[in-house]
Amino acid sequence: MTSGRMVLRGHIARTGRWFLITFMVISLALPYWTIGRGPELLARAENVRPLDEEARTVRGRILDIN
């Protein structure tokens, strides 16, 4: 195998490890933010979900005049 291919294979392996580690970190952080901190985040004043629900307009039926 040529030296250039070995270098390229090393770069690809390093990139793959980086993606795997990043995926593992995100996979471990999401349950923490969802389960551990979820209720606290929902209760914060910056949460816009209650405002979005209040602003939702109830639509009536569409009637065809023809």
C-alpha cells in the first residue's frame, strides 16, 4: 500500500472516531436534558410553548357559497 493511501486511511479513521465520539456525547446528553432537566426547562419564563398554544386560532368551517 502506498504512503498516500495509508495517510488517507488514517484521516478517514480519525474522522470516523470523531463522529462516533460526538454521537456518543449527544446520545448521553439528550436523556439528561429530557428527563433530568425537562420539567425545569418547561417551567422557565423563556418557554414559548404556552404562548404558542394561546395564540393558536380556532378555525371555523369553510363554507362554499356556490
